[in-house]
Amino acid sequence: MPTQREQGVIDEFQQRRKRMMHSFGFCILLIIFALLILQVIDNRPSFLGISQAAWKALSAVQLILGILLAIRGYWQYRCPVCGEIVKGHDKFYFGVLTDPEHCPNCRSRLRE
């Protein structure tokens, strides 16, 4: 049974984890939708009466927004105790642990 302080750390980290997962999920949806738009306008250049250049611009904005959301999700995914990003291996690996039991840096408990 975690102490009250540990429970606060666990709750804070789980909120950060949830925000990161939502950011990544929305990022994937934006990128898929942008690629779908590009595919559709190749077959129908003036889809819904909008020019092909406007569709390409919308698709580019969606791709950029998706990348920015992914970066935001990555940078906010930190341990509440030490403030380090919860990475999977070492400082050169950009992947994160999606549901770690302990922080790899300070060994604080992050999950019940």
C-alpha cells in the first residue's frame, strides 16, 4: 500500500501519462487524416469545390500540428519527483516507457 506522498506522485504521473497518450493518439489521427486528404485530392483535384492547393495547405498544417502535438506529449511526460523524461533506455534513446512501475532515474514509484 503506497504512502500518501507516493500516492500523490503516482496520481500526478498517471495524469501526465494520460495527457501524453491523448496527445499521441490525436497526433496519429491528424497525420492519418492529412494523408487521407492527400490521397483523395489526387483523384479529385477540386473536391468539395476547394482547390487542390488549399487542400495541400490544410494537409501540411495538419501534419505540422500532429508533429507539434507529439513533441508536446513527449516533453511533458516527466517524473513528478526528479523532472526527468521517463525514457526507455539511455540518454540517446528517444522512446519513452508508456507505463513504468518505477522512474528509471530516481526509482520513484509511478504505478500501483
